[in-house]
Amino acid sequence: MNYKDFYSKSIHHPEEFWADQANAIEWYSKPETILSKDENGYPLWYKDGELNVCYLALDKHIQDGFGDQVALIYDSPVTQTVKKYTFSEVKTEVAKLAGGMQSLGLKKGDTAVIYMPMIPQATFAMLACARIGVTHSVVFGGFAPHELAIRIDDCKPRVIITASSGIEIDRLIAYKPLVDEAIELASHRPKKVIVFNRKLGARVPFKKYDVDYDALVYGSEETPCVPVNTTHPLYILYTSGTTGKPKGVVRDTGGCAVALKFSMTHIYNVKQDEAFWAASDVGWVVGHSFIVYGPLINRNTTIIFEGKPIKTPDASTFWRIIAEHKVNAMFTAPTAIRAIKKEDPNGDFIKQYDLSSLKTQFLAGERCDVATLEWYSEHIPVPAIDHWWQTESGWPMIANMMGVEQLPIKPGSVGKAVCGYDIKIFGEDGTELGPNEEGYVVLKLPLPPGTLLDLWNDNPRFKAGYLDKFPGYYFSGDGGFKDNEDYIFITGRVDDVINVAGHRLSTAEMEEIVASHSSVAECAVIGINDALKGQIPLALVVTKLNETIEHFQLEQEVIKLVRQKIGAVASLRNVVIMERLPKTRSGKILRKLMRSIADGDDFQIPSTIDDETIVSEIDAVLQKYEIGIYNKK
């Protein structure tokens, strides 16, 4: 099998291709209709199939004789806990919780919100919902009550499943008071709140609607899987929208199961019974797809990691887990690698561990700069594979398909289109652009199985946001280009392209150059308003640990680098040193927030921000160097 032929079949014979892939999972009733359309004319896969994802993730493996294989490893450096669960043990926990949920009145078609930290019970809750046909909406643990209330009102859960607390390195975050406040703020009132008490000392106020998790599980019988239709919503996952109101991405059951099995096999190249670790959170799409459902459907050992890449206790944590649990493939964000690189620039911690089990390192969630890729490759002799996808897609859209054919790695590129994704680069007028011409990244319909079905109760917004700009195509919201060999380069959200004196320039390209400086740990380049040129770039950098370079020297060297690589047209004049960059809790840099602060525009602090105090830090730095709204020239 080679990539070119495999991919070509998926594009030119999609029904035959995805009918074959559907055979890789077990159905209660196999679909006879492979591709059709819903009532709004949107493509629909496997509409008459019947299955259960929890069965695929647990019961099937037990019936096949693998009940004693370790399914889940909980590794929590913040609580100094490591606990392993076999498939049989997970199934017992999940089936009893599902039985308890049924005793509370939950049934197929209901919704439930899960608001939990990275503990096994979060996974059990997701699988328990899937077991009985309840659509879950996992909300990232620690979201403010206001944000949780918005999601409660939108998906109207019958129950909320939560825990007493989460832990952020050195502090407890009491979840239960946040849930209680969210319920007070919300118009919709859930019937019950199931609370898992971690007994770590956090305050757990009791309310009449509360149900103790352990007591519920202990007093319940195991319940069997409930068959659901292919198009039954497995989950709703909220992602940021331009209006401030989050978008509830709806994922179906059948397409999701097929796509995730396909991903584990053909993209991540993970064999059954191997260990796969996605160092993310169940509150994000990575957690849904590649901490919970993908690995378990593929009979892999998955790791629930409650910690950070650094400070839990240090920059060796990732390498310890890989060595201790014999991880075969890992997935993380470039931010995590950059954080480790900053703390351990010479890779001294890496040398302390046996990483021979590791075959491949996958990176996604944001652009991976070449400097980070090179640092990783220098210290760890396994392929570091950058790839690209979105909450909306649910699984990779562009990658190096390691389970099909390992193609040469091009630093800066996220690879080639994944099977089923017909990706094109369009100009503003909807015409397809040629090689190395930057434009909008669009995908021809139909998208393959497992991608979003709709937005929860908001089809008009779904059409307006994704389908109307280029009829017949899904608009990704990202810019990019293809080279002469069809490698795809993502340059960032379309509003990350700046216009300097009529020249369209990619801030992503400038970031790549700034990050290559030997003193820079990480950086962001944004376009800020300029009276003469319209916009000019500003580089904000974080230097490596114990770096002593003076600001003026760093600024001049970075400006010189950018001039050498792009030319004077780039107009980079200002480089400022920051202690840190503003990020979401999942590690994405908040460039739009920095632009708004620099330009003096009104802005709303994103609900996903890691620490709101960063806003005043940015403002102080801009004021110190007289940049943006503080420019007195």
C-alpha cells in the first residue's frame, strides 16, 4: 500500500473506500446506505447502521479474551499516584455508573455535562454516557461558572457529573462550588449533580440535587450497552466562536467510531495492545478522540495524565512516563515541547530515561516552529510528526500517514491531505490557487466520516460559519498553501495574515524565524496598527531559562534575522521580552488578545485563558517600550 493510491481511492471512490473502513469495527446492524444527505442537504455517512461505542471500547475486547489487558493508566504526579485498570475493571466501573445513571432517570436521547479534572472517573463518565445512549458534553474542568452556565443552557443536561476538585501544580481548585454557582446562573436546572469526592481537602457544599458518585456506583447493577443509530449524537463539544457564544460541535456515533479506528491504524500506526499517550485533557477534542475513544476502540493502553510537562515536578515528567509505561506513540502540543526545551535546553533530563519503546512523536494543536522540531529531533531519535486538525473535524485532516507510508518530513509543513479530505487553497474569489500561493484552506464536500454533523440546535450558524463562504466546500478558517509536491503549510487563522504597505505577510513565517534565534524559547508575532503602513509586525519573545542576553542585542539580532529571511518589506522594528505569553489552558497562544491590547481595541478576556493577570503584564511591557497605543512618535 502506498499513500498516493490509498488517498486517491478515498477521493475518487469515497463510498467504496469508507464502506471498507466500516468493516474494521463491529456493528449491531451494518449500514446498507454508505453516503446520503440529511434534511438540510448536508452529507451523511452510514445513516442506517446501529452500534454502541462503549461496546467497541470495552465489551468487545473482553469477549475477545483481552479483559486482563491494561486499558487505562492513571498517572498523577500532582497526587503522586499511579493506578492501572484492565479492560474488565474499566467495564465494571462504567457499567455500574451507567446503571446508576439509569436509576436517576437518564435514558437514550438525554444529555449530560461532565465537568471533571484528569482522573479516571472522567473517562468512566464519558463511556457510561455512551453505554446508555446519553449524549455527553465535557466542559474543561476549571471553566468559570459563567461559561459553564452558557453550556448548561445550550445543551440542557439532565445531570452534571463532577468532582470535588482539580489540582493545578500546587493548588486545589474546588469544582463543586463552581458547579453550584453555574446552576444558579443558568436558566436550565439539571435534575441531579453526581459528585466524585476525591477527599483532597477541597470544600464540597452539599445541595439537595447532589448524588455521591461512589455510593451510586456501589449500589447499582451493571447495565448492558444500548444500541444507537449511527447518527445518534455521541457528544457535543463547545469551541470558541467569533461572536463570543461557544459553538456546540455535534459528533455522530458511527462515523466517529470508523474515523477513530482508521486514525489509530493508518495515521498513528499504533498496533493493538500498544500504549498510546495523548498528553491533553478530556475537555478538548484531543481528549475525546485520542485519550478515550480512539485508543480504547483500537485496544490500546491509554494514559490519563494529571500534571504538566514542567513543574510536576520538573521537565523530566514526559520522559519518565514514556519510559515507565512503555509508551509507543505520543501526542502533545508544540507548546509542551517548547516549555520542556526552555527548562532543559541541553536535554539533560532526556538522557536519564530509556525511551526505546517510543516509535513516533505527534504534534498538533498549533503550528510547530522549525526550531522546536529540530530541538526534538536532536535529542530524541524518533520521527516528530506535525499534523493539523480541528475540533470540528474530530480527527486529523493533514498528516504524514505513518500507518500507510512514511513520507519525508518537511519542517514547517503539516504533511499531506489525509484520506477522505479533498483539500484546496482558494483565493478570495473562490478560485483555486497554484503551488506556493497563500490563500484560504478549504475542503470539498463531502467531508469524510467522523467530522461534525452540525452545531447543536444552530444549523443557520453552522451554514454561515463553515459552508456559505465557498458553496460546496467547508471553510476551515485557516490560511495556507501547498508546495509543488502537495505538502501543505498552515500559516494560521486568516486574521493572522497582516497587510504591510499592501504586502500580505504571514506572521507565522516571521515567528518561525524569530524562534530560530538561539536565545528564544518561544515567541509570538502579531500585526499591530501603524499610521503609515497600515500594519507592522511586533515580536514578543520569551527567552530560555538563565539566558542573559540584553534586550537591545536580542532585538537587533532578531530584526536582522527577519530582514535576511524575508527582506525589509517585513518591517519588523520592535522585539520585546516577556516573562510569558498569554495562553489558553490547552496551551494555545492568544494572539488576537495581544493585538487588541496593542491596538487599544475593546476586547473580552477569553474564558479559556490560563491566567488573566497576563493582560496587565502585556500592557506594562507595551507602555515601557512605547509600542502600539503608547507609541509617542
